[in-house]
Amino acid sequence: MSNSRTPDGLCAGRVVVVTGAGRGLGRAHALAFAAEGARVVVNDLGVARDGAGSSTGPAQEVVAEIRANGGEAVAHGGDIATTDGAASLVAAALDAFGRLDTLVNNAGFLRDRMLVNLDEDDWDAVMRVHLKGHFLPLRHAAAHWRAEAKAGRRPDARVVNTSSGAGLLGSVGQGNYSAAKAGVLGLTLVAAAELAGYGVQVNAIAPAARTRMTEQAFAAAMAAPDGPDAFDAMAPENVSPLVVWLGSAASAGVTGRVFEAEGGRITVMDGWRPGPTADISARWSPSAAGEATRALLAASAPPLPAYGSR
Ligand SMILES: NC(=O)c1ccc[n+]([C@@H]2O[C@H](COP(=O)([O-])OP(=O)(O)OC[C@H]3O[C@@H](n4cnc5c(N)ncnc54)[C@H](O)[C@@H]3O)[C@@H](O)[C@H]2O)c1
């Protein structure tokens, strides 16, 4: 796929913010949005794999790449899990380009441990970067869009949140990350319902791709193919087309949905919905509740296993 800019592309005229866009999936999304004509705010704090440190280098490199392709972009080096970082991110879009149309929440890092060894600090850091790091940019972008709607300029705005298979099914050794990414799904449903009246659509993806987050832990599954002509299914660029479409005006009417995206496959993830049910219109005794529950379980599909479970 060429990243050179399409002036009349799917996102021509739109201003798109991507968090954590200095590397991996966020970088691929930023380049893909720019290739479809969007002006892009490239946010990245430039942290290490475990969230330590910071550097403005990764965001600036992606901005340089977009500009070299003929696109427009600015860098933002703030921490999206802080009020200052999130507010200044929205302000950066408005200052540089005068508008904000799409927010892609993507930034994050891992601190994997089995639950019995998971330190409180590692719990807090991962919940903070993924869950608060989704909430705060969403909250500040939503306040802007609500003000626009109230001023008679109804937005055609989009938010794409980043969950994970870990949030959908659970993942052994990732209790903090799975809880945060499941939280992102709940936040997506609430935001879609609350913001619909202001012209804002909110969806979530659960991606899989070869980045520094996955290339060691899942080395075999993430490996690039041998032949130069073989489809490199785990390249992060394969996830971006769905994100660009969800972030464009073309996705009108699609909101509150969750999609898995990996390689050449897009899957709609059906959410919780009632399965077999029993109602005696009275209080159960514990043993009768147990007997009825066993019958209900026998009539329901077995759950999908958590990633990494035996
Ligand atoms: N790679 C996968 O297979 C996969 C699978 C499921 C979900 N995800 C999710 O996709 C997103 C992107 O992950 P990736 O695999 O590209 O990882 P990555 O480490 O390559 O990129 C994440 C980027 O986020 C930045 N970042 C971290 N904390 C930040 C903060 N507080 N403020 C601003 N930027 C910050 C990092 O500097 C980094 O450049 C993450 O939310 C991740 O959980 C990835």
C-alpha cells in the first residue's frame, strides 16, 4: 500500500488525532489517515515497552514521514492519561488545523504478571494508561463536539477505541490489561449512547499485529512470511483500513460496535446477550437455584477459552 496522499481520499478535509501514533499500530493508522487526505495530530509520549521514560522522537518521526508523503501533520508529545495531556491534545488539533473530526484512542503499554505476582503499581499503571488514557481524550473531544453541536455546527465526528482479545476473552498473565481493555468496551458502549445526539459515533477494535508489544511474547504467531510476495498478515498496516473507515464520514450509522481486525480478516464481535433463562416468579432456594443453573448451563454454548489457558 502506498502512503502517498490522496487529496480527494476518504478522509479529505478531516482532522484526526491518533494517540500513541509514534510506533506500531498507531503509526500505521496515522500514515493511513494521511494517505486518505486527513490532517493528523500524531500523539506519542515515546515511552519504553513497560511505560518508562519519554521521548518526542517517535511522534516527530511519523510527522516527518507524513510530510515527506505530501501530507499535513503535527506532533503532540503529551501523556494522554493526564488532564493536561488530553486537553492539550484536543487544543493541538484546533490550534493547528481549526477543527477535530476523529479521535483514535490507541496508546498503551504492558506490565504482564500472573495475578499472584501482580504488584499494585503494575495494576495502576496499566489501568491508567489504557482506561484513563481512553477516558480523558474522549472526555475532552466530546466536550468540544457538544459545544459545536450547541453552537449549531453539528459534528460528523468519530471515535475509534482500542480494546483487545484480552479484554473480550481474558488473557492469562494479563489480569491488569484484560480488565483495562474490558473497561474500554464498556466505555465505548456508554460513549456511543451518550454522544449520539451530538453527531458522534464511537466504536472499538480488538486488533492483532506485530509490534514491539507482541513480537517477543507471540513470536511464532507474529512472524513475517518468508517469501517477498507472501501476504504479511501480521503487519500493523493491515488493521488500519478498518480504523480509517470507522474514522471517516463513510461509516455513517455504525456506532457502539466492536470489531476484531487481524491480517485480511474483519469480524463483528457480538456482545453479551441473554442466553438460556429461568424465572419462577418467586425467590429461589440455593439448591434449587443451583439445579436450575446447571440446566441453563447445559443448554448454553460453552464460553470461548481465555487466551493462554489450558
Ligand atoms: N499489537 C497487538 O497485537 C495488539 C493487540 C491487541 C491490542 N493492542 C493495542 O493496540 C494499541 C497499540 O499497541 P501497539 O501494539 O502498537 O504497541 P506499541 O508499543 O508499538 O505502541 C504504543 C505506543 O503508545 C505510546 N504510549 C504509551 N503510553 C503513552 C501515553 N501515556 N501517552 C501517549 N503515548 C503513549 C508508546 O510510546 C508507543 O509508541 C495498544 O492499546 C494495545 O494495547 C495491540
